[in-house]
Amino acid sequence: MSSTPPSRRELREQKAEHVGSKPRRRRTWPWVVGGVFLLLVVLAVAGGIIGKQVYDKAMSARGHLEAAMTGVQQVQKSVIAGDLDAAAKSSGVVSAQTSAAVTATKGWQWSFAEKLPVVGSNLSAVRTVAEVTDGLAKDVVRPAASVKLSDLNIAGGRIDPASITALSKTFDSVDAGIQKAITDLRKVDKAPLVGPVADGVTKLDTELTKLGPTMKTAREVLSVLPDALGAKGPRTYLLMFQGNSEARSLGGNAAQFLPITVDNGTITRGTVVSSSDFKRQGRPDPVTDLDPQAANIFGDKIGRYTPDFTMVPNLPDAVRILRAWWASDIGTNFDAVLSIDPVTLSYILEATGPVTLATGDQLTAQNAVPLLLNQVYVKYPTGLEQDAFFASAADTIFSAVTSGKASPVKLIQALFRASDEGRLLYVSNDPQQTKLVDNSRMSGIMPTTDKDQSVLGVYLNDNTGSKKSYYLDMKIDACRTDQIVKGTMTLTSSLTEDKAASLPPYIKGPYFAAGDISSYAVFYGPAGGSLSSITIDGQPAHILSQGEHLGRPAVKIEVFSHFADAHTVKVEFKAPGPGGPLTVWTTPMSRATPTTVEPTCK
């Protein structure tokens, strides 16, 4: 049976479909010129030698921009490595290549071709991209190549505020260069451009625009750092250590505090204060007035016991309670509180390398969490021994950081990672510093509205009076529609019967059997919403308390674990209407909490 052979047009369409099915990676700067090549071929035929010359110029611009991109990558690597000579050399290469790209788009032939219909607007766009990248090379890449990340390092117990000020000016210059490039790109009329050229201009504009928030944050941080480092007078900070082995909403039992004074960049540490230094634990009345909504959910013990003020998932309010305890029993003052946990310390140790404590123990990035949260109670059975160990750990790691031992890049990466996980929290009495961390995880307080970011809060508080939260792991799944927010929390205990039998008193606690872990789980719904339902293991949960807190519905239940088992809590809240993308704020545990957020609920 015969069939009609496909026409050449059909064969071309089939080939186009085949080629189009392969994924292609598009690069931004050099490939803007790619879209005009076909038009240039037509021009070469129509205009003879002029078209050929313009085509060659476009190819030359493409080659120079491609080489410039390679140079930019080398600048980045050299700056991170601290090799300013190599960075400067690579910066010179970038500048030379972008200048050559601009030169390639000059001359009467190119100017003539820019006036032609269709082809002209595309060539004009190519020239603009070459000029913009040349400007970026001079105004962004070259200043960036002079950045000394070591200026952010602490050496000999000091960081120079003047170096930070100089670095801030460099970032101002870089930001101005980026903004100029964006302005110039947006002058290009993309309507008459062929697809690849228009796409390339858009992608370059998008990439530059993405730098905006990063540059804004960097400039703001650098602008307040000199004052924070005591450039205008001494500043006092309280470093608060939260122990995740006794879970609290903000992280854990805050049992250790290290005062730090910074005067014109010189850092001096004070004497470690432990929870045993607060004498009136279990006082009959709270140490200060409490937020009635918080007390309704968590009880007034948040103001009667120092281990419990971090139950409140609101760092400013928790620190307000701490200040009252501090004024009563310690008597000194502090300007800000920086809260970290042992997991954060493990990240910092990745930057400093291992440290050896006065006790002879070696802390590494790998053993810091199990040693600080669990093994210490086995190795050092008395409270005095434990306090000495924790004080030595805080002192030794602090010395490693302030001596300049830490890589500044790795240290910054460690702190950002901890901040993203809610393990690094900060509150200050300085309005500028407070504004910097507003609505971020670092602020320790959920946003008051869901307009830009919807939040589901899932917090865990130990009720056992033990260190057995170390054996718990959480997993959270969540979703949101305009009408509802749903969350599923699975809490798994790894505490086996054999392991429970060998627990020392400080881990086991005095109130529950060794294999039992009582945890209070508190769920916060969308701002302005209300609770619809809450179940545990498929059955209606017994609600211990509920109400409104932080402008959100909140509900507390008990999750009781007996040896190694798992329990699943499902909660649903009514939402008052559309909100931003859903995120989950949760208690940072001893290990990472896997979290899945779906854009809609099935």
C-alpha cells in the first residue's frame, strides 16, 4: 500500500518538533545576540558586504561577552577565597572583554543596520546589552573584586568598625551600578524584538532585579554594624543558649547566658550565668506582668520559672520576661539578646574547626549536638559538673570565633543557615536593628498578618521535666486555600525500652516513667482565622487550652509517647480569605524537621 511522501515543509515541521522537545539551557548576557543571527543572514544577502560585516561584529560581541561571563565567575571565586590579586586580575579581564563587546557594536555599518526595519531594533537591543554589561563590569564587578571579606572577620578579639564603614560604601557603589543597569535595560522596547533577543533582555533584567533585596539587606546590615560594634559607645549583648533536649516553642530550656560587651570593635566576654543563678524558681506570682493571651495558652508558669519563658513563641515577649528575672537576680543591663542552640554551634564549628574544652572534651561539627544535648548528662552526672562543661563550651567556642580562627565565608553561611531554621534569634532595643529582622525567622515572632506570607505555627514544649525531647523527631505537612489551612504533624519517639532503662536522672526527669515523654503541642492558624478541628491518631484530640494569641487562633494538646512510637496530629483552621504563600514556623528540634508545603489542599 503506497503513501504520499511528506513534503519538505512537513519534514521541516517534524524536525522542528523533534528539536523543540529537547530541553535547552539559556544563558543570559552573551546569547541576547543569538536571536538576530538569522536576520543578519538575510541582511547579508540583501546588503552584501555590509550585512556580512555586521554579522561578524555580532559574533565578535557574543564571543567577548561569553569570555566576560567566565571572568565574572573567577572574580566571585577569588573574592570568596580572599585572593584579591587574582580577583583584580579577573576583573581586568572582564572589563577588557565587555569593552571589546561594546566596540564590536560600533561603526557606521552597525549604525546603518540599526536603522533598518525589524533587524534594527534587535541590533539596538544587542548594543544596549553590551553597554549595560560593560557598565556592570566597571561599576559592579570591579568594586566587588576589591571586597575584603576578612573585614568581616574577628581577629584578636576585635573587628574594626572603620573597615565595616568602608565596606558599606563599596556596597553602596555596587548597588548604584546595578540600579543604573536596570534603568538602562528597561529603556529597551521589547515589543518589536525577535523571541530570543526579547527573552535575553528580560532574563538579564530579571537576574539584576533579583539582586535588589539581597543588596538592600546587605547595605542595611552594614549600615548598622558599626554602631552595633560600639563605634559610638559600648554595647552589651546577652548570648542565650537554648537546649533542644528540653523542647520549648522558641527552641529549648534557656539554661545558659553569656554577657558580651563590644566597645569600638573590641569584644569582651563576661561571666556565664546559668538558670541556677535565678533563686526564686516557682515563685507564687509571675516576675512581671504577662500577656493574658499567652498565659491563657501556656499558663502563668512562663513568668514563674526561668526554664519556661521560651514557651512563648514571641521572642520580644520572652525577652521582656527574662529582663525582669535579670533585673531581680543579676542586676546588670543588656542592649540585645542573641539566642542560639547546640545545632547552631555545630554549624559554627564547621567554620572554626574542632575545639578542645577545659574538660579535655573535643567538640566537632559532628559530635556537638549529641554531646551537648545528651551525652553530657551521662558523662557529668551532677548539675555543677554540667554547668562547668557548658560554661567551658561557650567560652571555648566564643574564643575560637573571636580569635579569627573561623573562615568569614563559612561563618556567615553557618549563621544564615541557623537563621533560616529558626535557631538563631535576635531582639534589640535599637529600632534600626529591630527593623532589619522584622517578619523574618530571626525575629522570633510570626508575622501579624498573612497578606504577604501565610504562616502555620507548630510548636512543641516538654511537659516531662526531662531532657527526653532529644529522642523526638517531627515531620510536618501543610497546605492552604483561600478558606482553610491544614497541617499534619507526626511526632516520633526513638526511645527504646533498653535505652530508657539506662537513662541518668537528668535525662529521665523526676515526674514520668523513663520510657514516657509528655509533650504539649501548640498550633497557630492563619491571622484572623479560627479552629475547625484537631485530631490525634484519627480521634478527636483533648484540647487543653485554646484562644487567640498574636492575632491568630491557637490550640494546645498533649502528645504522649510511650517508648518508641509515633503519633499523628491533624489540625484544620478556617482562613478569613486569600493569603500569601504558606510557610511553617516550628520549634527547632535536635535534628532537622522535614516540612512539606503544598500550594493547595487536596
